[in-house]
Amino acid sequence: MGGQDLEAGHVEKSENVATGRGYKKDLGTWSVVFLALGAILGPAIAYAPVYTVAFAGPLGILSWFAAMAMLIPVGLVYAELGTTWPRAGGIAHYPSRSNGPLVGAINGWSSFVGYLLVSPVIVFAVVEYASFYFPSLYVNGLLTTSGIIASEVVLIAVFLINMLRIKHMGAINNWLTVLTVVLAGVVIIGLGLFFHPGNFTSRAYGGLAPFGAVGFFTAITFTVFGYGGFRQPIDYAEEVKNPGRSIPLAVVLSIVISGIIYAVLAFVFVGAANFTALGVTNWGAFYGNGSPFASEAQALALPAIVIVSIVVALIATFKDGIIYYGGAARVGQILGKEDNYFPKFIGYVSHRGVPVYSVILVVVVSLILVALGRSLATIIGLMVDAFLISYAPGAISLAVFRKTAPNVKRPFKLPAASILAPIAFIVTNLMVFWSGFSAIELVVPLDLAGVLLVILYNRHNKVSGKGYVYGLYLPVFLVFVVIYSHFSSTSFGGTNLIPFPYDTIIFIIVTVIFYFIGVSSGVRGSKYFKGIEDTTT
């Protein structure tokens, strides 16, 4: 059975299917912490704190703490999986082992798509920030021809850094992360000198919560664009010296530290906001401003803070590109190496511990995406939902493995898993629902296209029909999400057949039902996943 295979070989070495020599365990505890923190403090640091305020008013500041509380259980679910079965690109790997090739194909594809969409988001953001001083790069919300060329150059630079051994890439990230935090502190101090408490409750701008509960929920969903980096320790798990200690610590510390930084940035922005000088009349008007901190500093006649805010945005974004690019390559590598959804040569890892062909695949696809896309706004919603959808099955994987592989030594074991695992599943799917129908109707069909990977999988593995039947819970659930979202309240882009808050309450109930169906399917179906755990022995 699948569980028996997992118990037999969960400490598998990082051997390569081709002629490579596997990943190198070069990352210590603080390198892993900085890896996660660096990924979280990426392009979002330049505008996400302000956008949460644009969605919810001053109440949006608290969305960072609400999301922190919601996402820590999700992170700890993957901390158990990543420390027990360390796999590079692990988030794309575990569901295929717990629920079979159908779930594995959809989830693996969703993870890969989410990562691939990060690359154009990153380079677009770099060029958008640079356009503050070089306006010819970005006009009317779109990249110009020179902007696209600049984006491609940035992408090539990220590609070259990802061809380095992980310890060198980690060292670069450590320094850039420290610099990001220090410069963010300078911005906080500079804007904090112009603090006006009245901005938080002014009736002229709608008071503390001008957009109500719906605005607050929307702000919570948007924080995922920042917090999403917590998963990096899991995707780099095979390269961590002591995953049992480093990964849980990195997940929790990175979420808490970054959440505080984001909330404080939002706090000082609200406190220093001068609506007249900025030429806006309400909090919602700040949405769409690519450099809100620079704009506010300029309105306050703080040229030094303008420069610092642009520099911190550029550094944070470039650093994020390095980390996420590496994550994309590792997800692609495991889909080729262990899960056979991609051609096997994609699973090659060089003697320096670099997934060479997967790195090349990512740069080729990313260059095309950058050339075709011209706007950050057209991609960001899809990226967030693709990530959230790929997070959800991990909670089910944990519950399934607790039953099918109960005797495996777990360096970190999620406490109260019977409560926290379903909460993690609910949280990730609730954030997808709150993102709205306009994003869901695009990303779910894109993720379901991953079913086509099963065709390639069947060339290397023989799985009975029941092996696929027991994975039907995920595609059925995703179809439900699209249809239900369409009929939800207008607050989330629906037809209002099911008004708020009943749409959210019903969605939570149905999500809980699907969680238990997924766990039951994984446990009952594990004996039909023939050969699916062979690579762990």
C-alpha cells in the first residue's frame, strides 16, 4: 500500500533520475528563515500594505494580523510534511502520494502555474518601480516596448543567479533580505514623523471601516500576495541541513516578522496620508498606485524617503524573483523526477545541485509570458488564486499520511492536527472564494487543464481506474467553487442569488464536507495507487 511504501523510505536521498548528483544540503537555519522572509518581503512591500487599506480603509491594517493567524496553520501543515519527507518542490509532490495521480496532476500543475506567473509579476514590478524615474518604461498602466526589453533583461539576470549553487544563491538572498528590512525601517521612521491620528477615524474619508466586512475579507485575501513566500522552506527542503528544526522555525518566524513589518508600513501610511496633497478623496483611490510610499513621501516633501522607497522596492522585488524562480524550477524538477508528469529529463539535477533543465524551462516560458503580458494587474489575481488552490490539498495529505503511514518518525508533528488540518483547508479555499468570481472563473479552468498531465503520467505508470476515481474529489470541488462563486453575493462578483454573509457560511460548510471526502478517498484509495510511492524507497 502507499502508506507502507512511504514508511519504508521517507528518508530517501536526493538522487537524480538521470546522471546528476542531487541537491546539496547547504542551507542552515537562518538561511532558511531569510529564504522565507525574503520571499514574503518581495514586490508586495511596495504597495500591498497600502492596497489592503484601499480595500478596507484603516481597518485593512488588521488584515495582516488576521491573515497571519489564518496562514500559520497552513504553514505548519507543510512544515510536518516537509520535515518528514523533504522534497524539493514538495508542495507539488505530497498530494500525488496521498490522493493519487489525478489530484497530483491538478495540484502539481496549479503549483507550477502559480510559480510561472510570479516571474512576469516580478519583472513587471521591477520595471514599474523604475518607471518612477524612467517614465518611458511604463505608460498608462502598460509596459512600453522599452519596458518589455528591460523586463527581459531583469529575467535573464534572475536566470543566471539561479544557475549558481544554492549556497551562493542563499548568501545573495541573505544580504538582500537584511537590506530590505533596514530600508523598510527607514521608510517607516520617515513617514512616522508626519503621523496624524485623526486619519484613522475621519468621517470625511469613511471612518475606520469605510468598506465594511467585505472590504476586510478582500484585504485578507490580498495579503496572500505577500505572505505566499512562507512555502519556500518546503520547496527547498532537500537543500536544508536540518529540516526538522529549520523548516517549522522558518515558517512561523517569517510569517510573524513580515506580518508585523507589513502592518506597521500600512499604519504609518494611513497616519501620514495627506489626501489634498496626494490628490485623492477616499482610501479606495490608492488602489492601482504602483509606488504609493514614494508618492506619499513626495507629497510630504521628503525626497530622501522617495529614493529609499523606490530602492527598497527594487531590491525586494529582484530578490523575490530569485527565490520564486528557484521554487518554480524545483516544482518543475519534481514533476519530472518523482511524479512523471513532465518529461524525465526535466528532473535532472547537476553535480552543483542545480535543476538545470527545469531552470531553463522556466526562463523560456517566463520570457514568453513577459513578452505577451504588458500589465501587472492582469496577472496578479490569477497568480494568487493558483497558489491558494495548490496549498489546500496539503492539509488532506497530512491527514491521509497520519493514517496510512502512522509509524514514520516525524521531526515536527502538527499539534491538534484533527482541528488545525481542516482549518488550514478551509482557510485556503475561503481566500480563493473571497478573491471573487472574475479571478476564479479564469484560474480554475487553467488549473483543471492539469488533468492532461495524466496522459504523460500513464506512459510511465500503470494505475487502475479506481486509482483515479479516488482522486475525483478535487476536480469536483473546483467545479463547485466556480459555479458557487457565480451565484454568490455581488460583493464577491456573483449574481447575489446567495447574499453575504450566507454565501460565506455555506461555502465553509461545503468545504468541510469536501475535506473529509478527500481524507477518506486518500485512505481508501491508497492501495490502488500502484507504484506511486516507488520513488520513496
